[in-house]
Amino acid sequence: MSEEPLWNPSPERCASAQFTRFAAGLAARGYLPEGADYFAVHDWAVAEPVLFWREVWDFTGVVGEPGAQVLEVPDQFPGARWFPEARLNFAENLLQRRDDHPALVGLLETGARRELTYADLYRQVAGLAAGLRALGVGPGDRVAGLLPNVPEAVIAMLATASLGATWTSCSPDFGVNGIIDRFGQVAPKVLFCADGYYYNGKPCAVLDRLDAILPAVDSVEQVVVVPLLAAQPALPQGVPAALFAGFVDPAATVVAFARLPFNHPLYVMYSSGTTGAPKCILHGAGGTLLQHRKEHSLMCDIGPQDVFFYYTTCGWMMWNWLASGLASGATLVLYDGSPFAGEGRLLLDAIDAEGITVFGTSAKYIGALEKAGERPAHSHDLRSLKTILSTGSPLLHENYEFVYRDFKRDVCLSSISGGTDILSCFVGGSPTLPVHAGEIQAPGLGMAVAIWNDQGCPVQEQKGELVCTAPFPSCPLGFWNDPDGSRFHAAYFARFDGVWAQGDYGEVTANRGFIIHGRSDAVLNPGGVRIGTAEIYRQVERCDAVLESVVIGQQWQGDVRVVLFVVLRAGRTLDAALEAEIRGLIRGNTTPRHVPARIVQVADIPRTLSGKTVELAVRNVVHGEPVKNTDALANPDALRLFRDLPSLQS
């Protein structure tokens, strides 16, 4: 893109960034010239992965023994093995700090607030790990959390990891079948479960669902209940159960960290499960730690004095990513509830009240603030805020402009994109780079990311498939119950042999940034022309009457036609004038191929529990095909709004 940057880092910000210190160290060792910029470091890191990842280990202070070898069988992808001789413990790295500095601040939409220091956190983990050890929990076991985003979730994860067991979690707003579909596959030994949570001003009970869940997940030998709605909730029957406080051993004051191999299983994550049974993705402790330390320190510049927030649930990978901020010694702000509680300003209030320096959110939240007429720069101080992170869906050109016009002018707005698949980012930000409207700033350090056309050739300023052409440490260990790796290979390596295909449709810009145009499987194809859905959303976003939209390709008369569904502001209806306005915006700023053949008003749009619009589910309903695992949706009833629509029959 040719536009001037919306933001340039000051010389002072560049000079103080951890990345600058890292680059200076590379120069001192003769790897790069003095003053090498981000892209020079990136290119060197891709060319010299063994040197780069060992430098990351040392620079970020990973606790453990790295061993002599960094990368084994580097030409196998998948199959390359990082730090094959290393021994480490994930929790030990997150609990290096043990002083009275705040570690966790837990906020609820009710206004409740709790704070734990690093010393408090260490003691809680010690006591909980002792309780788990008494049950025989150790390497090879799974521990599950059906929990809101509260301090107990982090404590339980750390205690599990300290023992070498594997942690997995779901948000409590998942339906019963969605929980069984996930936990039933991995057979946890212990289940941490909240008695309930608050959302949109309402208490929502959870424990009554265990009557259906526990018989289906019969591996559970112990339930630990986290009280949130009541101080003394009734414990479930039929399986040993205890309250969280009673399960913690108060006599245990030291955590005995089990140092295990680099690829020891740390997390089981789940795909969204909206098009089939959710995939259980297994991630290793070392790869997760090293990637998160790199991203937090070198790309987000998070350090011990930062206050780090991300709006997430325990069912989304951003929760795991946020939790790793403890390894930087930062204070984590955990929030559970609606992001629009408190007249839509609760999270903005938290920036000032908690002194948040790094504020993570979604493109949907930023867009909703703009649609609601919020102007945070005028309603809040925001003095502490230095970085805004956004993920979950493409951040549109107009979202960038809104942030710098109405949110804060001097802030690094970093859109980041990766996935549950890699528990990290392929492309992201840097406080040492300018921010251009509509662009993700850069490829991730050490990630051999490119855009390939259908012939498997790299292209620039052309749309194609986002790929990674070389191994990286947070490549999953594989899928659960996939002994020959065939399902794992089909998911990521079937398109291009030996190359990871992420399933995102994007382009590399002239600035070496990235634009993500949507998911590859949701790309529209009218008349054989590939169109990313984000290209249409960008234009529809400009229409003040439209609150939300979803676009699909409908099979029609041997071709595909573009169909746009819109949710309108209260009191607005889709009349001829509004249709003409929407079509005019799209035609005038894209091409005639982008213009919808049909525009349909609906009352709601289905979304996953992490807030992502489910284009494929809408497309299935329109075509009369089944939508599997609707428990993965936040509002599954919205699907009926798209079934058998007369306006799509002609």
C-alpha cells in the first residue's frame, strides 16, 4: 500500500525495545551488521534457525538445560525435532518471579476484583500441585478445566504443568455435547469446574451439567469445584469432589518442578468443531514456551513492568498465550464476562484503573466500539496504554483509522494472526516498525512465512495461500488419537508437500506486511474469480446502518453467486435505498464481481464462542446441509434464520 503510516515509533521507543537489544547482541556476535532492522533480523533468523532459536532461548532466559543440539532432521517437515536433548518445565519458567509484585488481577463484570502477587501465586501452585500429586497425577495424565477466565484457571494449569501432566480447558459457555466432544476424547483424570459464571448481568450455573458430562467422560476420578456464584456450592454426586480451597494442601510451600523433554505434552487444544468433531491438537512444552517468549519479548515488548490484558475465554488459545506473560514477569489482567458490560465501557475503564500497557482484543470489539460511537481518547485517560493487539479476524482498514483517530494516537496497533493450530502467530507486530492501515506489520521472527499461488510459487502484492516453508518450534506434536499422523498431515501438509498451509487467504504488501483476506475455505469464487470475504466486509463496515454482516458463496445455476446477510441498527430496515448504498460502496471500492447478487436482512449472525463469524456454517444451512457440533457456537439458534429463505430461491 502506498499510504503514509498511521503511526511511526519514536526513536526513544525503538531504543528501549527488547528487540533492539536483541539485534545489538546479534551484531556483537558478528551475525548481523550494527543497526539491523526487524526485517534483516527476520531474514537472518529464517536462514539460520539453529543460531536464532538458541539466541532466543538465551536472551529470554529460559530456565532449563538446552543441550548441545538445537535442531534434529531439519529437512523433515513435519518431523524436525527442536532441542532434542533439552530438559525444562513450563511452569517453572512462568514462576521465576516470586516477589510481592502483582501477578494476576482477576476482574468480573460484576465489579469484583482480586489480586495475587507472584509470591501468592507460587504458594497457591505449590498447594494445588501437592493435592494433584496425592491423587497420583503426573506425566501421561490429563487435567481438564471447565472454567471462566479467573485466577484459579491459571493456578490449576501451572500446577498441572509443574507435575508434567497435560492441561486442557473449555469455556463454561460450551454446551454439554461440545464439552463431551472435547474432554471425552482426551480422558482427563481430574476436572476443575466452576459452579457458574456471570455474563450480560446474569448468573449462569454450570455444575448441573456435570450430571450429563461425567457419565460420558468416565475417566474423571476427581472433581474440584471453584466457587464463583456461591461461597459453598453443592458438590456433585457420584464422583469424589472437593472445593478448590479444600483441595489445596496448605502445608506445601515448594513446587517440585518436573523437568522433562522439550516435546513433552503440555496442552491439548481444540479446533472450533463447527464442521465436524473438534480436532484435539497436542502442543509441547518447549515449543510453546519458546514461541511465546519470542512473541511477548521481541514482538510485543512485554517486560516485568507491563500490565498485560487480553479479552479471552479459557476455550480460546489467546488464554494460553496470555498466561505465558507470567514468564516475562508482567502483571496479567484476567477478565470474565461480557466485553460490553458497564454500558460498553468496562474494559476501557480497566485500562485506566489497572494501568494496562498492552491491551489485547478482537477486531470485532474494535469495530463494535466504533459503531457504538465510542471515542475512548475523549472519555478515558489511557496514559498507560502503549500497545493494542488485535486478532480473531482481519482488522479492517477502517478499524485502524478509528483507533488512531478516536482511541489513541501514540499507540502501536499490532494485528496478529496465527491460530490454535500453532498456539502462536505466523504474522504479527513490532513496536519498532510503522503501522500502515489495513496491514499486519510483519512476518513472525523465525517463521518462514510466504504467500503462494495455486502453482506453489511465492507471490507479492497478489492474493494466495499463507504458508510456512520451514519447521518452527511450536509446530504441534500431532493430533490426539492419530497414531500414523495421517489426519495431521491431511490438515496442514496435503496441499503442498513439506510445507505448512494454514488455510488463510492473504497477500504480502509492498511494505513486507501482510493482509489476511479471510479463510481459504470461505473464499468466494463467482465466475472463477477468488474473492476474500474480508474485502467485502471492509466496504460494508462503512455503512452506518449495518452492525454486522456475513457473506457466503451460494451455488446457483452452475456457478457461485455472492450473498450478503446484514444485521441492521434498531429501527432500520433493508429497503431499496439501503441496498443501493451497500452495493454502491462495494462496487465503487472493489470490482463488480464483489457486488452481492442478494442482500438479506437477518436478526443475528452465528458466531463461535470466541466471537468468530462462522461463514461455513451459514453456507451449509443455506445449501440445506447439516451443521455439526452446534455446541461450538455461542448462538446456535441464529442458524435457523438462514434456512429455506425464499429470497435465495430465485
